[in-house]
Amino acid sequence: MRKALAGTLIVVLMMVSACTGSAKKPEPAPEPSPDLSGRPQAVAVQDGPFAAGPFAPPATGAYVGAWIKPEELTHVGRLAAVGELESSLGRRLDILNTYRRFDQLVGTASDQEFLDQGQSLMISWATGDNRSILDGEHDRLIKQQARAIRKVKRPVLLRMRWEMDRPNLRATMWSGADYIAAWKYVRAIFKKQHADNVSWVWCPTAEGFIRGDAPDFYPGDDQVDWNCVDVYAGTQFQPIGQLMGPFLQWASKRPKPIVIGEFGVAKAWGSANRAAWLRDAERTFKVNKQIKAVAYFESDPDGNGPNQQFQLTGDKAAFKAFHSLTEDPYFNAQR
């Protein structure tokens, strides 16, 4: 009898367990999209004139540029990528962002062709370990780069180890003090090599200002010509003014022009949301008159998920919004 009762109890318990396991938990409600229709906040409203080094900001409005990832990192590939985007926009970009490893020198054939077309270069230079720089291990390479940039004979924007505040770079950045010392060390070498056509751009991440550690890497008003920030609607879909709000508050207190070194909105958020985000970005740039240049990150980096894919080409609504920005007279500034 006991065995029968025990067997019955086990069967009942199994049936309850099965029913409970098969019950579907309700799906969490999706987070509502932020309201992007309101008037953006004006925070960084200084309008110059600024002491910005040889690369002068426009008297009114802002320059517009981009990084355009080519299919192949060759002379022909770079020219084709830039040419195709400019053809779609119906205009030349003012600034072309270009990335260089520590040992890659500026002044390639494509660099020169872009310069001959009247465009300007923003060089994002991935310098190495700050302490090895300070130990003099890379003096020869730094001198070579300084001479290569001097030969350009045109003002350039130089982002020395942009996004230095990223946690994954801490092993080579070491600390804010190490980065600042390396910055001053490299800049002194450039001065000795008479590379006087460089405007020095300090460019951390918007997240670093949200965390609060980015200002620790600031070399000082006497060392920086342009302040900069990289800002993305990647893992969080928020208005650009909110994402870079702490940076704008900080930068508004310094007499420097601002360049948005990279900005982008991820494909994960959908075409309509991307377009709305870009329209809000245009309004935000215009009311924050200290922003004197912006550069979109027109790229889908290999191996990244949809939250880190930012290319606008192929997304009709999003591209239209960016095209509208580039057509705005405010972003067709005179140089």
C-alpha cells in the first residue's frame, strides 16, 4: 500500500513539475524609445574665436567629415570608398578621418590625393605603451612620423591615442599621469622636428565622462588645441545630447573648439530610429556652437554584432537623415 501511495505521489509530482516547466514566462516589455523630437539642450555655447593651432575652426557653422571603411585598405580602396560616399552625398567631405598604427606613417599616395582635392586629414594615431615612449624606445619612430606630417605642408588634426580612457587600453596607457607625460613627450619631439602644421586633438570616449575617469587623462589647456569626444548609440539608444552630456558640460568650461571625432547609431535600433537619432544629432550639434567639426563613423567593423555596426549606406531612411545634415548650410562652412 505504501509503495502504491509513493508511486502515485511521484507521478503527481512529475505531472506538476512538467506543467510548471512548460508554462511560458511572459516576455519583458521592450523599453520605450526615447523622445527625440524635443529641443536639444545648448550646453557648449562658446563660439570663439579660439586658439586652435594651425587647423582653424570655421568662423560660423561646422565642418563635416567621416571615416569610410574601404573594402580593401589600399590606395585604390580608400579612394573608391570616399568617392562613392561623396557621390551619394553630392559634395566633398571637409575632413577625412584616417587610422594609423604606431608604425604607419602619414603621407601615403591616397593621403596626398585627398589633400590635393582640398580635403583635410584627421589622423587617429594609435601610439603604443606610454611608459616605453617615456623610456625613449620609440624616439626614432616618433621623429619619422613628425617629419612625415611636416611634409604634408597642410594643417592636420592629430588624435594621439584617441579613446585612451577605454578600460581595455589600461595595460598600455597605465594611468592618466602616464598618458599626459607621454603626450607632452611626443609633442616636444614634434616641435623639435618643426612639425608645426599639427593641431593636437584630445579625444576620449563619452562613456569615460559618464564613468568620470576621462578627465584624468587631460594634458591641459596649454597642450591641447581641440577637444574631442567619440559618441555612439550602440548598446544604449539615447539622444546624443544625453550620451555626451557630461563631456559637453566639461568642455563648455574650456576655451577650445570641439570636434566630434566619431559618432554613429547602430543598425540594431532600426531604420526609423536611426534616422530620428541623426536628425536629433544635427539639431544638437547646431545649438552647441562650440562644436566646430563632426565626423561620422561609416563602418561595419568585422566581427561586431548589430549593436556595433554603424554604416548608413544601404539604410534608406538613416542615410537620408545624414544626407540632410550634410546639405544643411550650417555644415557647409567656409574654410
